[in-house]
Amino acid sequence: MRKMIEVRKLTKRFGLKTVLRGLDFEVQAGEFVALLGPNGAGKTTFLRILASLSRPSMGKVKIAGYELPGQAAAVRARLGVVSHLPLLYPDLTAQENLEFYARMYGIRHHASRITQVLEMVGLQARRHDLVRTFSRGMQQRLAIGRAVLHDPDVMLFDEPYTGLDQDASAMLDDVLKTVAAQGRTVVMTSHDLARAEDLATRFDILSRGAIAASITRDSLGKDNLLSFYKQALAA
Amino acid sequence: MNPRSSFLRAVAAVAWKDLAAELRSRELLSAMLVFSLLVILIFNFALELDIATRRSVTSGVLWTTFAFAGTLGLNRSLAVEKDRGCLDGLLLAPVDRSAIYFGKVISNLAFMLIVEAIVLPVYSLLYNTNLFHPGLLAVILLGSIGYTAVGTLLSSMAVQTRTRDVMLPILLFPVAVPVLISAVKASSGYLSGAAWEEILPWLNLLIAYDVIFTAIAFMVFDYVVEE
């Protein structure tokens, strides 16, 4: 199977503070990896480096065969990112937001692709409404639509459930399952172990800037994720 | 798609997005405009001078107004992107990041020129001074280009700091001193009917400043916006 993400001895420092300490990480094409860990473990920093929003202090990062930061534009073309902020413009309509990002990504004949994406996230009927009139859940669904617009190979989700109510979270589950079923490689950070257990095929525990433990869904067996998580953090 | 056309397409997309959003919200333009009109009104009452003296202070009053209003717009333009996380959305696009800078410069320049286009006739009425000399308008255009070129770069730095509202003027005014001085000198030269030879060095300085700072911003913007 093809390696989609390859990280070797990644270190990130902010001044005197070291956030990531020689982290090694690999994801095969089509895997759905849940990156779990307590606050301050370095999950968001790690995802920002993968997204080329932050430069590593040391170490190697390769995504879809392209190296960061040298081939960042090629990496970004194959990457879709969803964070707890929707990265959308509230004074533009849903369609205008997607048109803007389609232009930024150089998507040709984007009208049909936008319709397809809006149908996927269930916002076709609201396409001409301003994003500022959307609920948090609708904004997050549109954010996923924005992230998959250019048909990326790799998707990064940073705490996508933050601030969502139960209905919106359940709807987001369906959209995430659709995204994963399309064969994309997914890395998602989350504090919600139950949701991660439901969605991911592999679980990596990040603690104090390094991967403390990793297990696949098949290997998890009867042990539930919570006990595995607690053991990994206690070690 | 070739790199040049993808670059230009991204520049146009960023500028279009800013203008379309501003057309709906009018947050930024209204703040800049109200501020500018208040400044020239305050100066009008503060400087109760004869017509000749008024003419001599015109360029200083105008550029003080443009500089403060411009700072207000520059700060807001990048702060809006940062607060909503949209700056990350822009940086995630697979384009040369200087395209984002140029798109922002175009929209910021458009906002500044719109405000100037409204302020100039109001100022002409209040101060009984004709400001519609082609030369003066060219100076205002060149000065505004220089101010937004350096201001957009510095506001993308300031927006990363916790004290961004006060940080931009602190960073911008010392760096923008050459553009402001040369714009004031060239403007007052046109208004006082000075000889072309007296105005030319200031115009040259303005053009050189515009070119140098645009080139610097083109080279360093990627490093400024990345963590």
C-alpha cells in the first residue's frame, strides 16, 4: 500500500518551548487515523505542519510523495483541511465562498463541481444564502464542502466537532463517513473518543509532543478505546 | 494552467472576494469614511486661517487624514481574515502566497481611493480650495500605492501579535515616513504652483518607494505569514 503521509523525527519549537519532540508518523493511502491526546499534546501544531501552515524546526515531512516545506504548493493541492473555524466568509453566500476557493485552487468548470459538493453536504437549497445566516453545524458542513472541492487525496480534520450540538454532530458524522468512503486518507484530531472509535481505522495517541501509542481498529479487539487511551497516557 | 495565469487568477480572486464582501457589509469603508470626514471637519474648525495659509496646510491635512484612515482600513482588512480563520484558508491554497498579498493590496488600495474620492470634494468645499489638478491626483495615487503596499505587508505581521491594534501604526508610520514626506511635498508643490523641477525629485522618490517596497513584500510575504 502507498504511503500517503510520512513524518520522520519532527521537532517544532516556539522560542524556548518544544511542542513536538522527534515525532515519527506514517499513514497509508485510504486510512482514517484518529489522533487523540490531551490539551497541549501538540495535535493542532502537528496538523498545522502537515497543512504547511507552520514550518518544522527539524525533521522530514512528506505528503503524497511531496516534501515540506520545499514542495508546499504541490502538497496543498492534494490536501483538504477542516478546523474548528469554518474558514468561510460570512458576507458571501455559500456559492460565492465555494466559487472563491474554486478560483484559488484553479478548478476548471467549477459550477458543476460546486453543485455536486453542495448536494453532498446537504446545502443545495441554501446555496444563495449568506454564510452569516447559517447555523454552526451548517457552516461546518460547508467548511467540509470547501475542503473537498478540489478533490484532495488527504483530508486533515482538527477538532471538527467543536461547538456543534448533537444533531449537527450526527450530520457531520455522515459527511465524514462519505468523505472516508470516497477512498481519501484522513487524519482527524479529536477529544471525542466515542466518535473517533466509530469513524477511524487507526488510533494514535499523542502525548508530550510524540506518538505514545498506536493501534488499529482490528487490533483493538474487545478492549475499548478509552482504556487503551488511558494506558497510553499513563505509560 | 501556467504559473503566471494561476498567479493572476488568485490575485483577482482575493481582490474580488474582498470587494464583494465589503459591498455587502460596508464595515470597513463606512468606518474609514466617517473617520476621514471627522478629521477634516476638526481641522477645519481648528485652523481658522486665511485662504492663503489654508492652501499651505492643505497637503499636510490631506495626507494626515489619508494616513490615519488608511491605517484603520489596513488593520481591519487583515484582522477580519485572522479572526475568522480565513487567513489559513487563503494560505492553504496551492498558489504562490505573494498572490494573496497583491490581491489584498488591490482591495486595500481600492478602499483607500474610494475614501479619497469622497474626501477630496468635501475638503474642496470646506476649505474653498480646488484640489482637482491632474498632477495632484497622480501624487495621491502614487502615495496611496506606496502606503498600501507597505501597510498590507506590515498589517499581515501585526495581525499575528496580541497587540495588533496598536502594533500596526507603531510599525507602519516610521517605515512610511519617506512616502508621506514625499507625497506632502509633491502635493504642496502642485497646490502652490511650484516649478516642475521642484516637484520632480519628490515624484521620483514616491515611484522608487513604491517599486522597492512592492518588491520587498513580494519576496518576504511567505515568511511573514507562515509560523
